[in-house]
Amino acid sequence: MAGFLLRRAGGILATLLVTSLAVFGSVHLAPGDPATFLLGGRSASPEAVAAIEAQYHLDDPLPVQYVKWAGGVLTGDLGRSVQFRQDVADLILARLPTTLWLVGYAALLIVLVGLTLGALAALRPGAVDRLVLVGTGVATATPAFVAAIGLVSLFSVRLGWFPAFGNGSGLGGRISHLTLPAVALALTFTGLLARVTRASMLEELGRDHVEVARSRGIPGSAVVRRHVLRNALGPITTVTGTVVAGLLVATSIVETAFGLSGIGQLLVGSVTVKDFPVVQAVSLLVVLAFACVNLLVDLVHPLIDPRLSHAKGAAS
């Protein structure tokens, strides 16, 4: 286990290094200049532009800028935002709770609804299965921004059940404000998880040991719980981990549509004005979340199927 964790930690560090290089290079090579944003469209003398570039180290060669930025990241200094004139770490910490609430809410909906629909479709062939397949197909094909427009139009404008914008305050207010964004964010991923759950459970239902268990008179609920669902959890867990990690990326569209002051909206606004430090820091945060969730899934898999741990031990 110690060797496995060390190898995965090394892989995460290598991934972060490659990602930081890719993000740093792509952001700086894109057209536009942060100094133009800082000047607010006003004309300025070359001396004033040079002073702004020197203040934010924009006049240094790209390798020098990267080394300075990477060195600051290693010491906990993510730089200073060009747009907000604040430390990037403070900006992220202030907006992170909203994004975590949204991601957690959406993940809960995805797991509960996706697993329920997938299991229902696998265990109820016929009309129920076809209905779930059609519904999940529509959900999977619906982009988050389209779902956001439809949800706001129906539940906010016409029915007035939920607010359309803002983060809300307090537990009840936050849940009320995040319900529609969470549904819009979870819709596509719920359909995906339901289909994976259905396919995995159908595969397990056709196994010989399931037929043997049924022929021995074991109740159907026990057969599903002990022999079908548990063995089907492998691919379901993998997809769930990928989906939860992907929610951090998808939040940018939903947060912008619903006016939520989260990490996603911060990233979109920072890309527009080429706020280099913010874009780089948020990108690294998303990649780190992906890597940590994948590591957690790998650690959970042997608990679901002990044969995986035995196979690793035999291979080593």
C-alpha cells in the first residue's frame, strides 16, 4: 500500500507539472494582453505600459515567468489577480464554498437518481426499461446551459418555486438557491450513470452464480443485493468518481448562467481578461481534484472486490 501511494503521489505531481506547463503556455500564447485590461481601453505612453508589465512580471521571458510562478506555488503563493488586485489564494478561498456546495448537491442527485433509475431499468424489463432508456437518453443529450434556461423559465419565472440567481444565505437559503443549478449540472451525468448502472447490473444478472442462487430459493432482494449489485459496483464506482471530478469543470457554465460567485464563474471571467495567475491556479486545482478522486476510487475498489487486492499482491 505504501508503495502504491508513493507511485500515485509521483504520478499526481507529474500530472500537475505537465498541466501547469500546458496551461501557462496556452494562456500566454493566446491573443490579448493583460496590460490592455488594466488600462481600461485608455491610451497610455510606452513608459506606463512598461511599468505595468514590470509590476506583474509580464516583461520577463516566459521561462522566467513560469519559474517565478511555480516557485511561488510551492511556497503557497498563487500570485496576485490582475483583475481584482487581490491574492489569488484569497479569491479562491472566498468562492470555494459555493462551488463545493454546488458540486456536493449535484453529486448527491447524480448518485441517488442515477443508481435508482439504472437499477430499476435492469430489474424491470419492458415498459419501465424503455421509459428509463428514453429519459436518460434525453438527459444525457441535454447540455447544462439548455437545462439551465428551461429550469429558470419553468420553476423561477412561471412557478416561482426557486430563485434564479444568487448564492443564498443560511442553510435553507443556500439549498433553495442551489437547487436549480444542481439539477442543471446533474442532468447529463445522471443519465450517464443510470445507463452504466443498467448495463453493469444486466451483465451480472446473466451470470451463472446468480441463476444458481435463484434456483436455491434465495429471495430475489437478497440475490440482487449480494450477488448482483455488489459485483456491479466496480464500473459504477469508476464512472461515479470520474463524474464527480468532472463536475468541477462543468460548474463554470452553470455558475455563469445562475449568477453564482463560485470557482467556475471566476475562471470564465479570468480567461476573458487573461488574468494569468487566476487561470493557472484554478486549472491546477481542477486537475488536482481529478487526480485525488481517481486515487480515492482506486483505494475503494479493493474494498468492493477483494480479488483486486489479492491480484495486486500476487503481481508484486
